[in-house]
Amino acid sequence: MLKTFYVAWREFTSTIWTKGFIIGVLMTPLIMLVVAGAIALTKNLKGPRLIGSIAVIDESGRVAQGIKTRFSPEFLKSEKEQLVKSVDQTAKEGADKIGLSEDQAAMASGIAKDAINNALSKADLTIEELPPTIDLAAAKAALAAIDIHEKNRPEGSPPPRVAIAVVPAGAVTPSAEGVYTKFELFTAQKLDFEIQGRIENKIAAAIVDARITSDDRIQRSGLTPEDIRALVKEPDANTATLTKEGEKKNAGAAQFLLPMAFMLLLLMSVMTGGQYLLTSTVEEKSSRVMEVLLSAVSPAQLMIGKIVGQMCVGLVILTLYSGVAVASLIVFSFMHVLDPILLVYLFIFFFIAFFIIASMMAAVGSAVSEMREAQTMMTPIMVIIMLPWLLWMPISRAPNSLFSTIMSFVPGINPFVMMIRLTGSEPTPTWQIPVSILVGLISVVICAWGASKIFRIGVLMYGKPPNVRTLIKWIRMA
């Protein structure tokens, strides 16, 4: 037993203090910090300002003036002020919902305002109205030949035409069936997609205004287009979750992503420790260190020690990241979405999943002499890893369906599936949890027994890597 402990301690320390492990563990938070820094550094970057005109062919005779109004400097200034006011209000409401401080809310609001300024300052567009009798084909051909970028135009040339909008009469006045005709928008090549979207939205809004002002029923009511828009605007809801302790903030997407978060924690911790176990076993065997180790300990002691040591590595990762996740929920006052018993089940199913995966990794590592050979024998392990990842959405949506229930008792994948079910949208029947744990423990015993047989023979076998039939033969022989 003491020798097994020494092997486990050696595996743990030789992994945990390596630069690769430390960098790998810190990689995720570092990436998040780098992304946040990149956003902060690039938020004020601006592309070249586009100066040009939009040609409007108004066959209805009621829309062109509204389009001109919406592209006028006065309207754009008013629009910007309204957007900034809306951002401030949204930031304040969002901060109240998720518990952000005033400084954090101000930072989020500032980023949004910078984005608005950048978006609205991308273009300076004017409107030119063309008669419906104009040769549209010739106008489109001329637009196709235009280079809208200033650096490619002759110095002193007038601003180019960047788009042509054709508003048919049917876009304002519906047919007998009550169907409106779509308007057409033709743009120059390489027009920025944000600018194109703004043009579409403003023309569409002007058409809606024309429909409202030309409708006899609305004219009789005395309502303006602004009144109509305010009436049909969908209201926001103040959503709260009722718990035994009282009202709590609604988690929204956090509740939906909870199953995926738990599964990722499980996969990350299991695969990290399992991969280190596979790598160290193959390296020790290929460098003949394995023969020296076996002179001091038995194959069973060596395998168990390596599994336990790498299990502690996975446990460190699981504890670290789950601790960060729980701390985040506490900071943002979302702790009510997490039942503390789920953390207990997370560690229980981690032990089961790790021993299953680690036993298979130890068996593969002992049977080959190079990592290249190990890749060809990893198929069963990758199936166990990928299936829960592919099925987490349907299982979390219907955790008590027949399919989800059956998958909970399939050896190998049942630890992952049960964690998805336990964090899903419905409570899992109580009796299924201990049964799933029992199935997992039986799977651990079987996998460990088979892996020990393969490990005992494979660690001293060199040459051509064995196939599945040979591995089964080793299990029977040992």
C-alpha cells in the first residue's frame, strides 16, 4: 500500500508542478482576460468614413420625403441621443437584475456607447430623388461600375452613389388581398454590411410611416406614426424566480447553460488527468523506465498508483474551476440556480468517470510504445467522451424521457448523462441516482480488472502494437 502511495505521489507532483500543466490550467482565464483586453483596446478603432448618396425612386410618391427626413442631420442627432438614453436605461436595469456595481454598469454602458458612436459615424449619406421614368437598367449598370472607396477615386470627384432604392406603389398601398409589395435595394460593391443594414432599416421605417399616414382609419383616429409604434411595441418583463427563501433574480440563459457547464467541468477534469496518464505511461515504456519501476513495485501497484495520482490532478482542476464557477454565481447573486447537492454528485460522478477513462487510458498506454500507435486504439474512449457532448441538448431538455433514462444506465457514459439530467429542466426520480451510481461502480470494477490484466502483460511487450483480439487474449491469459 505504501508503494502505491509513493507512485501516486510521484505521478501527482511530476504533473502538477510542470510548466505545461500550470499554463494549461491558467489558459482559460488568461484567454478571457486577453479577449476582454482586446475589446477594450479595439473599441475605438474606426474604419474609413463613407461619404456618398442614395438614389431613391419613389413610385408611390409618399416615401421619398420620409427617407430624406430619416437621413437628415437633425434626425440622426436625435436618433443618437435616443440610443444613448436607451443604453443608459438598459445598463441600469441590467445592473439591477444581475447585481452589477455602478462602476461595472458604467463600464458596460460606455462600451455600448462607443459601439453606437462608431456605427453611426461610419457613413455620411445624402438622399437624391430620381423620377420613376428613369432608365433603371442604366442606373444599375453605372452603380456596378462605381468604386465607393475614396482612396481609389480621383481627387476632387463628387461623392459616389452607393445604393439605389426602388419603392413601388404596392409597398405603401396593399393589394386587394391585403399584401404589400417589397421594396428593392441595389448596392455598390463592397458596401459595409452595417451601413447596408442601416439603409434598409431607415427605408423600411419610412415606408411604414407612409402606410400609417395614408390609412384613412388611422387618419380619422388622429394617431401619429410615433403613437402607433408606441402602442405596438412589445413591453419588457421584470422576471423573478420564486423560491422557498422568496423572490430571486431570474437566471435566464444561466439556467439553460447549467447542464453544459457541469458536463464541461466533468469532461475537462477527466480528460486532463486521463491524457497525462496515457502520455506518462507511453513515455515510461518507450524510454524503458517502466522496467526499472517494475523492479520495485508490482504492475498492479504501479497502475493503481498512476491512476490515483492522475485522479488527484483531475480533482485539482475540478475543484479550481468549480470553485471559480460557484464564486461567480455568488457574486452575481445567481446561487439559487445551483442546488448544493449537485456539487456532491459532481464529485461522485467524477470519481466514477475518471476511473473508467483512466483504466482504459492505462490499458492503451501499456499496450503501445509510441503515442502515434495509441491514437489508433482510442476509439472506444473517444466514443464515451463525444456521445454526452453530442446529446447534452436533447437530454437536458427532456431529462426524464425514455432515451435519457436508458442512457443513464449505459456503462461508461452514465456519469456524464446523469450530471446532465440532474441539472436539466426536470427533477430526476430519486431511485435512478443510486442505481446509476451502482452501474458506474460496477463499470469501474470491470474496467479496472480488465486494464490490470492488459497492463500486467503490455508494459513489458514491445514491437507491433496489439489489436483488440490480442487485448482480449491478454485479459484471458493473465
